[in-house]
Amino acid sequence: MRRAAVLAVVALVAGAATAGSAPARTHDGAVVKTVFNKKLKKKIVVDGKGMTLYYFTQDTGGQATCVGDQPAADCGKVWPPLTSDGSPSAGQGAQASLLGTVTRSDGLVQVTYGGHPVYYFKGYTGTPPDRKPGDIHGFAFYGIWFVLAQNGKPIRRYPGK
């Protein structure tokens, strides 16, 4: 009897605390949005803070292959993934239908956009890292890393080239 009374009070308090308030966020999902990039003259895919996200041409079938030292030394350090503890959210301009996740070989859950796992660029051998929103220093890196357009397709060249 006493246990039932305690449970009833807990339920009542919990209900009162949430009545009229927004639902609690139950996960830590990454936010993906799009912004206009002046250099590329297109809307590109970025994270919730506006940092550019990249597509790796060697990722096939929606699987992430830049993990740890694969397929090249320090790949995972130079190109860390955008990960999520929950379902990613579509921010301004992003298409929710293009968002997803994939579980990598290292166990991390990586965000995908348009079926492509997405990564950040941390700089490599004289090429500076992306430090602020709008940076695209990793664009066309070694001809295998590209930025994604709003429609989920890779942007493979600068305008006019």
C-alpha cells in the first residue's frame, strides 16, 4: 500500500512539473543545416554551429571508411566524423528526409546526409583546418573530399572552373 502511494505521488509531481512545458529532449542528436557559402556560391551542408561537413568519395553503400588509420594513416584524426547520440535533427534548410545515421566499424554512430557519412576537416600537411563557419579548406582535398549541397549531392568544383 505504501509503495503504491509513493508511486502515485511521484507520478503526480512528474505530471505537474511537465504540464504546460515543452517536452524534454530525450537524446543528444546532432543538428545539420544548410548555409550559403560565398566561395562556392551555393548552399552547403553544415553542423548546428555552421561548421562545414564533408563527403568522402571512398565511402560506398552509406558506410564510413575513414575510421582510425583506414584507409590512410590518421584519416580519423584529419577527418573526424559528425556523430550523434540520438537521431540527428534537420535545422534551417536541411531536408529531414536526407538525414540518417550509420554505425561505424569503431562503434560510433555517424550522421549521414543524402546517404553519405559526413566529416569535419582538421587540417593536414600545410592545409589549415576549418576553424570558423564558412571555411572550406578541405574542399576537393586530394580530389576525394567534397562539400555536400543542400540536395545531398557532392559539389565537385568551384563555380567557373
